[in-house]
Amino acid sequence: MGIILLHSIEHFNFYSFPEEVPFEWMKFTDQAIWRGLFFTFSNKAYAVFALLFGFSFYIQDNNQQRRGKDFRLRFLWRLFILFIIGQFNAAFFTGEILTMYAILGIILPIFCRMRTVRMNMWEGQMANMTWALEHGRILQTPGLFLFGMLVGRRKYFLYSEQNERLWLKALAISLLCFFPIYGLNNMLPEFIERSAVLVPLQLILSSFSSLSFMVLLVTGLLLTFYRVKDRSFFMRFTSYGKMSLTNYLGQSIFGSLLFYHWGFELGRYLGITYSFLFGILFVLLQMVFCSWWLRHHKHGPFEGLWKRLTWIGKNK
């Protein structure tokens, strides 16, 4: 949801905006929404997505292991299908990430049989090199894949008093890390003028601050879920999560249709505030569609297609 809201105000990477705002007060709301969403979701939502990608691999691999089957080669085939889906998505949305996931996801079947201690070492080494390429995403993403798989393997998402204490510690550590790193990153331009030094340092600090904030988001939601007795509000979002691939592809297709030059090119008319409201409306419509679809089908349209192609020619 956060990704779609962010993409909406960005006009799905097209960055075409009206020259003037219709009302003076929108200058304030435009800036508040832009800065607020980027602070909350930029480089954080994708990290949560990557962590859950690794977690979902663990679930599938573990289910097949229980049946005495090796899922690794089948997962490589599944990644190839994801690569094709990513190419389809790239025809609509320039910021698509599925192709990168398909390529970098190869690390999961390679390391999934490694003992937890050794995997922790590799995951830590990769995450610590986040500034090397593309603002850290190329090497950070596999690290998050492995971290998600580790969370699944150690059953950290399941409620227990021990896990609750663990996530409380993670929340405290992420709080202690985020604010000093974020503040230091904003202060650097006042003290360092050489771009050759400033740019790499800011990339390093922004990567670590984003990871810290991602842990804040995950632990905050998880601990709230643990503590709340009536979870009916949270359960309303389950259908949306089950159809995350369909929702992601849907935002690419409809977002580009509405904002790109080959479609309605609404970016010329909708400023940031209106685009934010459009994003909220679009998410609500997706939630209604997901709830309706899953009342009649077991999987979302693209989730079901991906699953059928994954197991094509083989009886599970």
C-alpha cells in the first residue's frame, strides 16, 4: 500500500506535474505529503517487500521438505517465470522491480540448506556492503531475502514470550540507530563540501537509516498485532496481502495508463495532493476487488497463474 501511495505522487516515475496549483493552500499540502510519504516509505517499503519475499520462499521450501521433496530447482524455474512477468510489467512501469527480484532471488536456493550460523555471517556481510551499487539495493536486497528466510526458519513471526522480547529489543535498537544516523546524514552537507566524500557517506548513512526505519515499521506492526486482542481490523488486509503480485502489476498497468503520455497523461493536471487522494482511492478499490475475488477463488489472478506455471508438468 505504501509503495502504491508513493508511486501515485511520483506519477509512477513519470514526474510530470502541473505548473501551477489550483489553490494556494495546496503548496503546503503538496510539500507535507511529498516529504511525509518519502520519509515513511522511500527505501523502506521495498525493504519490507524483499524481507517477505525471502520469508515466502522459506514457507514454500519448508512445505516441500515436509513432503520429502526438494524445492530448489522448481524455485529457479519459478524465478524464471517471475523474470518474464517482470518484463511484462516493465512494458508499463519504468520503476519495476520484479526482474531484479528474479535475478537476485537465485541466492535463496543456494544458501537455503546452509546452517543458520553460517547464513547469518553471509547475510550480515552482504547487508553491510549496501552502498556499493545502486544506492545499496543490488547487494542489500539479497541480504533482506536471506534475512526473511532466516526469520521463517527460526519462526520469529510466531507469537511467544521469547519472540516478543526479541522484537522489543529490535524495536529499541532500531530507534537508537535511526534518529542519530538520520540526523547525521542531514548534517553532513554543512561540514563536508567535497562531493567525492559527501556522496558516498550519505549513501552509506541513508542505507542504514532506511534499514533501521524498516525494522521500526515491521516490529511496530508485529508487536501491535501481538498485543491487540481484537485483530479484526488487521485481518481486513489479509486479502490484499495474498494478492500482492496482482496489486503490484495492477498499479503498473493502471498507473501508467492514467499518468503516462500514451494514456490519459493526468500528471499534467493532478498535483501531489490530488495524486495522493487518487492513490488512496486506488488502494481502496484494490482492497474491494481482492476481497471479492478471494471469495470466489483460492488465489489472485497473477498469483494463480504463477503457481500453475511453477508446477506445470509436475504433480505437487
